[in-house]
Amino acid sequence: MKIETFELERRQSLWENFVDYNLTESGIHPFTLSEFLNDEQIKQLLNVRLGYGQTNGSIALRESVAKLYPTSNIDNILVTNGSAEANFISIWSILESGDEYVLMLPNYMQTWGLAKSFGIKVKPFYLKEDLNWQPDLEELKSLVSSKTKMISVCNPNNPTGSILNDEAVKCIIDLAEESGAYIHSDEVYRGAELDGNEINTFYGQYDKVLAVAGLSKAYSFPGLRMGWLVAPEDIAEKAWSYHDYTSISTGVLSQQIATWALQPEIRNKILERNREMLYENLKIFLDWTEERSDLFHFIPQKAGAMSFVRYFIDINSTDLTERLRKEKSLLIIAGDCFGMDGYLRLGIGSEKEYLIKGLDLLAEMLEELVNI
């Protein structure tokens, strides 16, 4: 089997540790253990035996995750190494070569590449900028058929930061019910809503939903590599057997820290800290783009730490980001990574001063290009 190059991750992996300023991250400035844990918790970690632990996730952790999903219990939960593994298992365990897969674009592009590599028939539907990054529902309806095996969404969306409105959610569920398709919902940005109103998960609104999330984005713990899949019990059990062929289990230290992070009071403090950072940084970025309104069109995200912006300079997005990397030691994501040249995705979840310096470097590059 030949796989497609995962352009977004490849570019980040190659260069993120070799630039002075990295604005490719779509999460929020991560915690250190000393910022998050108290002395008693640190002592507990020092006494954890470093065995495998329960391979589908500890009971305590799965109980904590289940509280986030209506009607779920621990048997609906599979704990994975990041949400990326949960996405991988969702596709691998459900879809076969030749199956029809209706996928929201733009998207993180992981499942796009996987499905095409597995010989699955991918039928994209698009979020439209002129609809404030909502889907054209008539277009979506035209794509779903009796052959559709799965409809896949990323909500809140990467890279636009948009949130599906109620009409779109109902349409997707109705189409899935009519066709008998599964809904795969990547919800890793749920909890990072800028207005503080956490969106409803797709899980529990339809009986064939696979919901994916984790601690990397909204929670600021990407280094824990902690994700989960929430699904009907038979699907969760099947997914666990596929997990035996991928990473087998997650780290016991990560499971313990995740269990603490998901306790309601602590979870609320984490999400509030992160929203405050996003409020401040989004205001900085909004002011920056408004000062350059002749060069950019930007619809502010409703969730998450990534801003997706259209630019009006005659240069390919990959060429622009390569020049930024080489000439300014600044890394950002090209719209080409999402099949959308003419756009940039900037991570705004860093510390404020770091973001401002990165934007200063981008402004320098733009000034040079405009004055050529």
C-alpha cells in the first residue's frame, strides 16, 4: 500500500524545531507539570509503576471521559495515543476499499490521506467562505447516497475555526440516518469555544456516531499524547482489537495526569485559562489584519487557536511560507496543505509576546513582497 504524504504534518515535523518562531501550532500554549500538578500529585506520579496498564484505558480515565458524552459509559470509550490514533482506527476499522466516504473539507487532512491510501472512494463537501465557513447543504445532500458508509466532519473545524450551525448538524444527522452511514466527528477543539459555550457533541444525537477528541488542543497537553474514541459498544470493542495492532496502550503516567485534568473543577480552570489566552491573542491578530485590510480577508474563528486567512498577494502559499522560513525563520502553514492556495493558517495560541514577534516578521515579508 502506498500512502500519500501528509503535507501539513510533514512540513511541521521537518522544520518546527529549526526556526526561531513557529506559528504552525493549532493548540494553546502547553502547561508544564509544575504549573498543573500540586506537590501531592507529583509524589503520586513518582510512585506509579511503569507497566502497561489497561490497554483500552484505565477505568478511572474512561469514567472521566464518559461524563463528557451523554448516554455513554466506560464501555463506549477507547483511550488512544492522541486523537490522531483514534481517527486512524475509526477509518481502518469501519471502511473497506471501495466504500464511499463523504468528508468535510477543509480539514486536518489525516483521514483524507488515509482513506485515499486505503482505496476508499472519497467524496468531499466544502465549507464555504461566503457562507461564513458553513457547508452548502444542497451540495452535501447531492453527495450522500445509499452507498455512503461514513460521513466525516471536524467540528469545531480545523483550519477555519468555524462551528457547524444547528441546521447543518441536523442535515448531517438526517442524511446519515437515511443512508445508514456512520458519522465520524473529530471534536478535538471542543472546549476551546471563544464565547465559552461548549458545543454539543454529535455522540448521543444518532446511534452510529464515532466521536474523537483528546487533550492536545483545547486542554494544552499535546505532549501527553492522550486521545479517545467514543462509539457504540460493539464498535468501541472492535476498535480496541485494532488498537492491539497499533500502539497497544497509552502511557500510565499520561493516563493518570489525564484523569486529574478531566475532573470537573480542574477541567473548567484549564479551559478558562486557555480561553483567556485566546481572547487576548485573537484581538491582537484582528487588529493586525485590520491594519492590512488591503492584503487580507479574515473571518475570525469561533473556536480553537488557529486563524485561517485569505491573502491578496500574487504568490503561491507554499512559496510564501518557504520564503518566510528561509528568510525570516518563521514557520506558518500554507493553504496548499488544505488544497486551498491563497490562504494561510496561523497558530495564535502561543504566549502573547511570541505571537507579536512572529506577526512582525510576517509583516516584514509582506512589505518586501508588496514593494518589489
